[in-house]
Amino acid sequence: MKSLLAGSVVLIMLAGLHECGNCQTPPVKYSLKRTKDYFFELTFTNAPKYIHSLKMKPESKEKELDQGDWLVLSVGAFSVPDIECINVAIDSAVKFGGKVQLGVRPFWDYEEVAKLLPEFKDRTGSPIWIYYRDGKLLWWQDSPLTARELEARLKMLTKGN
């Protein structure tokens, strides 16, 4: 088995979508690969328009996160449990049908997260779930969540909105 750090290794995962029985939505696929400049890049295939790949190590928080409700999942590119949480995030976002935008960002160093989320300084838990409404931080957590836990949190956060 090759390491995630090996030259051109691509990690491809398949995220199962909702099972409503009424639609023929293809499953969302995603891949995480290392680029030549030692960054990691996440790409989605068959993703609804409210599921977004966010750039690793941006200079500042993206402007689109300042409009509407956003769940941002920061995943350690080195962590299989973090990467598996992408499935939880996708499935939950689909259940909310676009009411919440989902952005997934890979990271390699915890300082990358602290730069965008100062409250995270000196922490090392992951993955990091962050919820913004119109750019304002409403909630964050640095541990894995089950689909049930995430959906309960999203219901609370989107209530009345």
C-alpha cells in the first residue's frame, strides 16, 4: 500500500448520497491528491452546486463564505478518519437540500486552520467543522461527528433561517 505522500498517489472515495427512492442522483465522488507544489487538492464529481472544494492554505477566508449559511469541513490530508468525515458532510448537506453550502478544505498543518480560525490556536483535534452565517462564526468543533450528530447540529443552526 502506498502512502498518501507518495508521488502521484490519488485517494479516491465514493460518497453515498441520500436514498429517497424517487430520484436517480448519481453518487458524489471525490478525490484528494497531492499536487507538484506539495499542496493537496480536493475535487468533486457529480456534486450538487452547494458542495464546494475549498483551496488548501488560502491567504484569507474566501469571500463566498460571507454570504449565506456555510458548513466548512477542514480535513487533515494525512488522516483517514478525517477524510471519511467528508462522506458524513456530503450526506448531511444533501439532506438539507442546499439550505447550507458545504465547503471542504484539506490541510496539512494545524497552523493553517488557526490562521483562518483563530479560536483553534494551539489545538490539534480534527476534523474541524466550522459553521458561518453571512461570514459570522456561529459554531466550530474539532472532532469527528456521526451523520446523526451533524444533522442535529445543522437543524439547530438553521432553525428559523
